[in-house]
Amino acid sequence: MPIALNPGFVLLLAAPLVLALPRGLRPPTIAAAAFAALWLVLGRDFGVAGFVRQMGVEMATLQLDALNQVFGIALLITLMLIGAYTSGRQNRFEDAAILTLAGGAVSALFVGDHLILFVAAASLAGLGATWVVFASSHPDAPRAGVRFMVWHGLESLFFLVGAALHLVAHGEAVEAHIDAGSLSGGFIFAALLIRAGAPLAHVWLKDAVSRASPAGAAALSAFTAMLGVYALARFFPAEPMLMPIGAAMIAIGAFYASAEDDLRASAAYAQIAHIGLCLALIGIGSRLALAAVEGHAFTIIIAFSALQMGLGCIVQILGDARVSMIGGVGRVAPISCACLIVAGLAVAGAPGFAMYPTLTAALSAAAQWDTRWLWLAFSGLSAVLFAVLVLRPALRLYGAGAAQPAIGKAAYGMVLGSVLGAFFCLAIGLAPQWLFGLTPSELTMSPFAPDRLARQIELMGAAGIAFLSMYVFGLFPRERGTSLADLDALYRGPVAGAGRWIGIVALRVFGAADRAAEVLSTRLGGATGFLMRQLDHPYRPRLASAAQLVALVGLILVAALAGRL
Amino acid sequence: MKTSRSGAAGPWFVLCLALLAGGIGLEFAADIAPAFWVGAKPGAAAAIGAGAAAFAVISANLARFILAGRGERSDDADRS
Amino acid sequence: MNAELGLLAILVLPVAQAALVLACARPPGLRDAAYILSACAIAGVAFFVFNETAHGAQARVVLARPLPNVDLAFALEPLGAMVALLIGGLGLLHAIHSAGFVRATHEKSPARLMAFMALTSACALAVAFSANLFTMFVAMQALTLAAFPLVEHRGDEAAGAAGRLFLAVLLASSIGLFLPAMVWTYAIAGVLDFRPGGVLGGLADPVSANLLLVMFVFGIAAAAVPPMHRWLMASREAPSPALTSMYALTVLPAGCIGVFKVAAFVFGASGLADARLATQALIVLAGASMCVAALVALSKQDVHERLAYTCLAQALAAVLGALLTIPAGLFASALQITALMCSAATLLMASGTIAAVTGRTQAGAYAGLGRVMPWTLAGFALASASMVGMPPFAGAWAKLWLIASSSSVGLVWAAVLVGLAAILTFAHLGPMAANALSGRAPPDAFIRPDGASFLLVAPVALGAVATLSLLVFASALSEFLKPVWTPMP
């Protein structure tokens, strides 16, 4: 008999357990919890179960349908890979944080349409993600964690306000979809855009990922922004605003991914671009587009986690994963670098690798005159990422010249996790039909049809030749250890300064009002005391005595008149 | 340390050339459905690819020129 | 034991606790055992009373009848039972923590401190179970007089000035505003009893209703509606256990309950409709003051000052909910009082533990303490999240219903103010908690060689668990409190 338990709860229960376990048992526990959750997902038929009544509202803790099943399977497979990956280092707090993050995200997936539970679970996932960043020993991790917490806090409050307003207007469950133009819908939409890394809020992902540990980066790339994609697909399908937003994310992501020296940040930007692709598809809203979103989200989760795991191995070896530092590492760590290249090819959508089938589905969905620019952006993205996430690092990894001195070695568990990630990147790419079968409207197209295959390999071939030529002739900037400013420089600089200035002015106004009130109350107290002392000598011929007499007479007159009336 | 930029480019260049040739050949040889716009016509993918590569190079140059921070970062990433 | 006996016991036991502690002042072990064991007894009776109320038991105890239709009476009803359970349960944790604190810091006159904290609990329970305005007035005066020695406990000049201000604000407002308002209500309605649905509805003309509401809200200065909030700032001179008692368990919550009872049981929906102008003005004042308090908290480096303003902001949220008067608003107010008590108690106990064990009282000095005091700072972080209103912690559901109820009556701007106050609360609590957990462990953090004792840490951890409780019990609480906003036939 299928158990009516939200699979995410299994992960949440495992989180405190992991804190108490010895090192050797933690990775198997993570993997076992993920396996148990996956078993719960696959062992149930679609439908609603686990009803509870909270605050006068009936909610279901488990709602399984084709949409959340796809996302759930991807997340849980990724968690198993991360479980293997974490065996390469010792950090019980990070293990618990990863399980909390994963548990919150998976729980949010499977509460379906119930907004309040979704908000609670998504916020828990956000707290878990914050903890993952804080658990890193990167010197800048605490400040990055605080910045991440600000974004998460803002998102949680938008969720709370939106859910409250939705509760008043429409009740707890979302029947079909939410109107982004309504007040409640607007708040929820804003919160989900922050979660998904939309422009203006796109900086948190690269900030968090580049300061997290290798395992933390893989977990953050899988369990954070992708929940936003899921929720947008569920609550805002065919929302027209998502198309330009998605296009902007593709442009911003591709721009920064091309220029970043830190490959982990570059990968995060690439993920932003792919998430933008998903958002644009949600905006298109046709059956094919929504099916393509689900498939593409699945492959994003797997491929980018694999990429971050591969980069994490490089971090373990060199101390960092900057293009300027990785020269010659391919000879020192061949397996890790091979996994990195495989993941890069998956992310670029090379035929035979994970994202190729879903990218072709996305291209098919956008292949209309009205959405031709989106189609162009999708195509261009694939070519850009092939150049910057495959060719560019490969040229350095396998380049001539002495290798950087290694300061460590990638642990067996980390290499194992990377290899498994690379395996899935290949498996999905070579046999995508099982993934297509999971999507709600089955994708019936064949990704290996000659025209699609031809177009993609022609695209990548031309991009490669052009990029290599420009690279060899020095048109691509020489690799240097630079950091690039993004909008967060604006937030941390002028915006924070403006906020501080407003706060200082407000506090000065408050302080002045407070001092004035204190002066007034002191004077009033003094005057009252003086009057009391005067009234204490009623027989002394003073003005106060006369005033007292007049007041008394007046009171008597008023009472008499009132009595008459 | 200044290293040669062309060292590992050779094999990748050959691979990309093979991909380009294969793609163009397959595109013209196979029975292709009518394109919905000029960008989807046979041969256009090569132009898009080259344009994308140019975008990547221009982006990198622009970003380094306008947005690069001063000095080199020296903090290591977390290795735990 | 029946319901009536339970009601009497819950009111008398804290007084007995005070007497017992004073009698067993030495040796310290006996004093602490007496204090904690009697707190256990109070918690047990509170649970019994809560259980009886949940099963529909009713009880009324009349101690005196000074005027026709005016009793000094206490009645068993859901709101009072809920508050009693919170005071009893959190009071037990507080008792354990106080025992640990006075031992760790060698606080002067610990028996006197504990005795007056017990007396304030008794008075707060009296406010919660008061059956009418007169009883509530008497209980409020007693509460003020019982809490005043806590403010003056340290005995120095600053404490003396603080105590005088505390007394002046609370007594002057209740005698100058609450008492005339009570007399005026008696003149209009002929009764002072608390009744679901209110007693003033339709009886008072709009001018009188508006004036009465203003006099009541400002007269209950314990609710700290500005400008009657100055006692809160003055009382920070008190020792840490006393602050926990006043802000989280007794004075401030009693003020919120007082405003709740006036809004729900004296005015009711129809009465507040008559006092529309004053209601709207007070909602504006509460909402704006919430934001200002949260902003001012951001500027305070002293942790106790910062937490005082935080508690003020949360109390004003409860007042705002009560003034909405619709069932959702009253439910939000009740949830907010519950969340305030749980999270404020945890935060104040945690800051007390930190001050006792490390000597650190400034927000900036908390960085990295979580590495050496993980349980305490984890509790601090969870309670902060609840104060902010982050799901899934207790405070989030209170904020959710505050926003929902505000917008359902067309006061969307009030909902926006609640959200803004939450953001500002996040700004002054979030980074502090985060830096505490994530910063580098400070060398030589402890001023005591044996670190924090179990007595100081366990209550913080259990208090943090309580902040999660609302997620599970909110629905049951909603059913339990339904009679509060269901008018009598």
C-alpha cells in the first residue's frame, strides 16, 4: 500500500540525524534518504493525499502529478550523487544543511497547489540554502551568507504577503493559475522571480555558489533556483511577462559566463541563462513548450550539478577553479577534467549529452514567427556555452606549459560523484525517450532527426572554429585573476548607502521627536508639580486660589444647569 | 607565466571543423522541413554559431574593460 | 480538582511561589529548588485549566462585590486559558533559566528577584482571567506595583530613575485614562463584564465611543502604544531574568491581552464600528510605530535595548490585530501574542545566557559565538526567525493572518506596514544571528571557566522548539479560541 508521506519529509527527518552520525555513515544516510524519497515518489499514483487542517484551512501535504514528479526525480537523483560526493570531505553541518535544503525543496514540490504549505516548505529550503553557504569555510562565506539571507528574507516576506492576500481573495489552493497582475499574484510572482534568479535578483546564485564548498555549490545549483522554475510553471503558465524576462536572463547569463574568470561563477551565470530559457518557454505556454520546460529543467538539474561537482574537484586540487589558474591540470587530474568537459558539453547542449534532447524540444516549441528571437537566443546560448564552458577551459586544462602546483587531491568520493554525474549526462543524452515519457504531454519528437542533429553540430562547429580562431589570435582577453562587478556592487554600494542615509535621517527625526516629547513631559510634570504645591495652600491669598474658587463656582453652575436640563 | 594560447587548440580545431563539415553536409543531404524564418534555413546555423562566438569574445572584452575589479583576487575557494 | 479550584489554584500558586522562595532564600539550592518545583506545579495546573477549558468547563470566582454589577471576579475562558498555558510553560523554562543566571552572575538578592517575578506572573494571570474591566484594572495596578521592584532591583541611581519613570507612566495612564474610561463605560452600559461581541455596541454615541477607545488603549500603557511606551525603554535597567519576565511573560503580554479584551469584549465589532475614527487612527499609529520601533532597533548596539524595541514592534502588531476585531484579526492577534511570548522569551533568555557566560552585551560582539555556544545561538537564530515572521516559524503564521485580515477589511496599507515592519525586524535581527553562527570563533569567549551550564542552555533550546509549535497547533488553537469571537446569543 503506498505511503501518503511527502517525500521531502524523509529528507527533513534525516537532517538532524546526520548531525549525530559518524563521518562514515553520513554519505550513505544522505543517499539512502534520497533513495527512500525516490521510492515514495515512484510508488504512488498521481493524486492528492495526507490532508491536514491548519488554521481553519484544509491542506494536502502530498499532491503528486506529472509536473512535480519530473522535478522530484531529478532532484532526488542529484541528491544521491551529492551523497556520494560528500564522502570526500568532513563537514557534518554542511551535510545537515544540504539535507534541509533538499528536504525543503522536495517538500515544496509535492505540496502541489497549496500555497501556505508551499511557502513554508520553500522558506525552509531557503533557510537550508543559507546554512549551506554559512557552513563553507571560504573566508568570504559569512558575508556571502548574510547577502544570501537578505535575498531569501525578502523573498520569504513577498511570499508571505502574497499568500495572505491570496488567502483572502481566492482561498488556500490555486485552482488553475495565479494572475500576476493582481496584488496577491504580483507579490508571489516577484518572490518566484527572486527565487529563479530573474534580472536584478540574478546575482545571488553566483555569489552563493562561488563561496560555497564544492558539495555546497552542487547542492545550491540543484535545489534553489530550480524550485522557482517549478513554481512558475505551476502557478504562472503562459504568463506573457516571462518571455522578455527569460530573454534578458539568457543575455545576462551568456554575457557574464563569457567573461568570468571564476569558472564556478561562470557556471552559475550559465545556469541563469538556461533558467531564462525555461522561463521564456513557460511564457510561451503551449503544451510543447511546457513539456519542454519540464524536460529541460530535469537536465539543468543534473548537468549543472555535475558541472559544479567537476569544478569542485579542481577546487580541491588547486584551491580555486579560475581559468587563469587551471593551466595544465588536465595532465594531473585526467578523470576530473574529463568529467568537467563532459558536463560542459552537456550544459552546451552537444548532441549525445544531457541537454541536447531537451534543447531541441525547446527550439521546436519556439520555432514560430512570433517567437523567432527567442529561438535565436536559445540557439545562440548553446553556441556561447560551448565556447566558454567547453573550449575555453579545455584549452587551459590541456594547454602546453607547466601545470600549477597542486595543493591537494580530489578525494575518491568527489571523483566518484563527478563520474556518476558525467554518466547521467551521457545516459540522458544518448537515450532521452525515458525522460520524454515522464513529461505530462509526452514529447514525441525525435531529437536525433537529421535536420535537428545537423543544425546543432553545424552550430557548434562554426562556433568552435570562430572562437578558436579569435582565441588563438589574441582577440579573447588573456586570462587574468579578475573579478567582475555586477548589480550586487550597486546594491552593496549606492543602494545600501542610500538605505543607510534614509535610516540615519529617520533616526534623527525620531530622536528629535523623542527629545521634544521628553522636554514636554518634563515641563508638564514640573508645571503639574508647581500647581499641586500651590493648591496645597488654599488659604493663602494667591491668584491660584482665586482661580480655584472660580473653577469651583463654575463647576457648581454647570452641574446645576445640567440638572435643570 | 605566459603560456602559448595555441597549444591545445589544434585538436579542438580539427574537431570543430569536422562538426561544421558534417553538419552542413547532413543538412543539405537530409530532407529538411521548410524553415519558419531565415535563421532556420540550411547553413544559417553556422552563421548563428559564428555570431555567438563573436558575442562571447566581445562580451569578455567589454566586461573586462568596463566591469573588471582592480587588482587580483587572492582568496582561495573552500576546499572542504 | 475541578475547574473552579483550578482557576483559584492558578491565581494563588504564583503568590505561594513568591512566599516560598522568600522563606527558602538560603541555602541557594533550596531556593532554586523551591522556585523551579513551584514553577512545575504552576505549569501543571495551567495545563489542567487549559484542558478543562478545551472540554467546555466554565468557572467563575467572585472575590468581592464593591458595586452593583461590578465584581472582583475571575472567569475561565479560552483566551485566559491559552495565556495561562503560555505563562505556565514558558514560566517553567524561565524559572530554570533564572536559577542558572543568578548562580552564574552572583546576582544580588536573588530570592527577592524571584519572588517579584512570581508576583508579576500572578498579576498577569489575573489580567488574563479577569472577568470584567474592574478586575482587570485592579490586576493591572497590582502588576505595575509587582514589576516596579524588578526595574529598581539593582538599586543604583539609574535603576531608581528608571523605576520612577516606570511607575509614573503605568500608574498615571491607568489612573488618568483607564479608570475614567471604565467609569464612563459603566455609566453607559451599566455593566463592566467582558462579553464576546462587546457590551458597548449601539449604546455609545460615536464621540463617546471614539474617546473611550482612545482612553482605554492609552490607559493600558502596558501595551506600550506610543507615547506610553517609555516604560519599556526605562525597564532595560533591570536584570536579564526580570526583562524576560516583563517583556515576554507578564507586563507586555498583559498589556496586549488588555487591549485584546477591550476590543473584543467591551467594544466588539459594532462598538469599534461606532469608534471608526479612533480605530483607524490607532491602527495607523500602531502600524507606523511598529516600523519606527523596528528601525530604531537597528540603531541600537546594546542587545537588550535592541530586543526591547523588537518586542515593542511585535506587541504593536498584536494591538493592530485586536483593533481589526473581525475573527481573523482577533485570531491573528492571539497568534501574535503567542508568537511574541515564545520568541521573546527565547531571545531574552539566550541574550541573558550570553551575557552571563561571556560578558558580551553588544550586538557586534556576538560574531562567531555560535561556534562555541551552538545550542544557545541556534535557539537565538530560530527565535529571531520567528520574530521576523519567516515561515515556517510561529511568527510567520501570525503575520500571515494579520496581513490577510487587514486586507480583507480593505486596510491594505496596514498589511503593507506589517510587511515593512517585518523587513526592518529582519534587518536588525537577521544579520546579528547569522554573524553569530557563521563568524570565526572568538578566542577566550567565556568569562566563566565552565562555560554555560545546562540550566542556562536547555531553556533556550526548548523555547526555540516552542517557536515551531504554532505550525502544528495553530489549527487546534483556532478551534479552541472560537468562543472568543463568537458573540453570545
